Amino acid sequence: MIGRFSPPGRPLAALARPLLAVAAAAAVGGATAQAVQGGALFSPVAAGALTDPARLLRPAADVTLTPSAPVRLLTVVVPSTESAAQISRRYGVDMAAVRLLASARGTRHAQVSLAPASRERAPLWPRSVQPYRVRAGDTLAGIAARHGMRIVDVLGVNLERRSLDRVQIGEVLHLPTQERGVLIRIKAGQSALSLIAGYGADLAATARANGVLPTDMRIGDALLLPGVTAAGFQQQLLAQRVAEQRAAVAYDQQRRYERFLAQKQAQRRREQVAAVARQVQYERFLAWQQSAERQARIRAYEAQERFEAAQAAARQRAQEAARLAAARPPSPARAEGRATVQRASTGAVRLAWPMRTFRITSRYAERDIEFHRQVFHGGVDLAAPYGTPIYAATDGEVSRSGYGDYGLNVFVESGSSTLVYGHMSRTAVVAGQRVSQGQLLGYVGCSGICTGPHLHFEVRLDGRTVDPLALLP
Ligand SMILES: [Zn+2]
């Protein structure tokens, strides 16, 4: 049963004394407190009648007792050391509702009357404290300013808040519309009077602000304590905010440090991978240096040098013979000399360029070039874009077409000479096929050991490489 002042809005300053009297009565745990709490509809009494607090302890003409619902009685076993006050706090009833029964063999019983009112009505809430739904862009400070109050006034009626800053759209806050103070929900073991006393609030002002007699309030009711500020609570939230900001800074620093570490680690990993790759390359180079293939190539190169020296000597001799022949009448020796020159200079092979457009990037016999990682370069490298067609430099028969010494390569036999076309991206002929000069053999690529698309073009006469440029127009 809610005891409300009637008529509402009537000046209540006059009630201060009777209320104090009620509080005193409640403190001593008198039976009258129960009577008032148990269902008295409180009506204002004349100021003159307030001189005698005992008057309040008796039902007066202006106090109407409503018929109370049947009281529920509980008989409970309690520790022998527990007082009636402790039991009453535990059950949230007035001390008068607890009756200690005679103990039998060390076990004490108590009878607790549960007031029906405490189960019948909804928890009280002061009318002056209104809900406010948080909108987009709201802050606690903004809401307070807009309603003409301090943040601490907002905090006072929102003690369940955990932060000064975080408000979420749609969240419901409470705002005091009249009295500023602290809003507390009465918990088990508390009463409105104990809270008023504990916070040092004014009894009359509290009764006015809540619109109900403090003695009528029960556990679960919301009690507004006017004039009390939640400064301590605000301080606590401020301190928490500072701590949170510090934690955020520390977290950010930690994150940055971890990112820095990760970057350093990745850098070290890249360096290690690069070092391993260099080592592998170097070892491959060493292996190549010591390989039988390289030795064979060196021998071939030396043979080539001897061959070229012999060719040069032959040319010299032929020129010498021609000079002598020009100085002498014709003889069989002169005809023999001319034939030698012809064979030596052309090798009896007439070549056409294997591509229409290209750039010579490596010439025959270039030593120790990075590109081939070999001592002797047995052909010429003609660089051209990927997919540039490659044509047969001379007629012949395809002896190989597929992966070989120079990646995807094609070997064409022509009499005693072999022409090699290397590093193709695709071949257009098959082994055993006859090709004629200018016929499509394949396309420029970078297969095998290669750093950029080019054609490795090699000419072997009687198994020995010769400079293709010497045979090309
Ligand atoms: Zn090459």
C-alpha cells in the first residue's frame, strides 16, 4: 500500500516533525511503525498535534487503517546468536514482524510475518525522476547542459553507470526534473530511514521529493535523497576515465611496438631468404665451374680457337696464294687456293636471320657473362619480345624439338652442321620434320636458364660451334 500525500503538491514542510517522530519510532522498532507501514493511508495532520510524538503511535481519527490482507507467517530456524533486528533485515520486514519463539534443545525458531503490501505493489519510483532516451550525438555533459544541470546531478540518479563518457544511442538514463540528489534502490538490509540517516539527507525534503513517507518504503523501492551529491561517484568515474585513457595509451604503444617487432622480424626473414638464395646461386656456379660439361665447353672453346686460328692461317695462305697467282700466269694451284677460301669463309652454309627484329645482347665466345653463367658462349643471343616468331635460318631436318640444353629448344640438322634455337616459349615443329629456310620453328620465350626473352642461336659445324654472325648476311 502506497502512502501518498493528499492532496498532491501541498506544502510539506509542516510534516518534518511528525516524520522525525515516525523515524524515531521505527528506530526503536515499535509496533506502531508496523501499523503505519502495514497499510495506513497517511493524511496530513495539523501542526499543533505534532508536539506529542506518541500520538502518531495510536490510530487517530485522521489515520485510516485499511483492512490488511491475511498476513503470511513463516516459521524459520535461526542461529541462537541472531537478534530480531538481524532477522528482520534479512527478510526485509519491520523488526516488529519478527517474533522469536522459545528455543528447544539449542534450536531457536522465529516467526516472520510477511507484510502483504511488500508483495502486492510495484517498486516505488520518484515521479520527479524521468527517463531520458539517449539520441545520436549525445554526451553526458551535453545532456546535463541541455537540461540546465551539472554532470554530477545526472550521475546522482544514474549510479549504476560505469563510465563518464560512454553513452549509447537508445540507452535510457534518468534525469531529475525537480530536486537534485542521489537515487538509490533500497537493498536487503537497508531501509529508507537508514539510508536517509547514512547519507545525512533531510527527512522532510526526502519525503517531499519521493512523494511517499520513508517508512512506507520497502526493499526494491527507488529512494531519491535530495541535497546529496554524487561527487565521490563522479570522482571515481573521473579516476576510472583517466585510468582507461592511460590503459589505451599503453595498449596503443604495445601494439605499435609489436608491429615494429613484426616488421623487423619480416625484414630479417627476407634477408635470410636472400642470403640463402645467394648461397644457392653461388654453389650452383661453383658446381658449374667444376662440372664436366664446363670442362668440355672449355675444350670446345680451345678447339674453336685453334680452328679459327687455322682458318685465319688458311685465309692468309689463300690470300698469299691469290697474290702470287695474280703476279703469275694461271695454274692448277690457283684454282685449288680459291676453293679453300670459299669453304673456310662460308663453311658451305648460307644462313638467313632467324628473326625479323631483334637486338643482339650477347655475342659468340663472350666469356664469363652473368647471363649464361658459363665460360664460353657458343652462340649469339637475340633479344626480342615474348612470342616473336623464329624462322629456320637454313633448310634441314629437325632432330630435336622440346626441352633440352637451352630450355625449350629446336635442333635442325643441315648436312654436317647443326643449328640450335634455344629458350623458346613454344615450338612449331616436331623431330623428324623437314624444314626449309624461313619456315616457322617456334616463338621467343625464356625457358631454361634465362633472365629475359631471347633466342639463343647456335651453329655447330662438324660438332664444333662457330660464330653465327660470320655466316649471317
Ligand atoms: Zn645464348
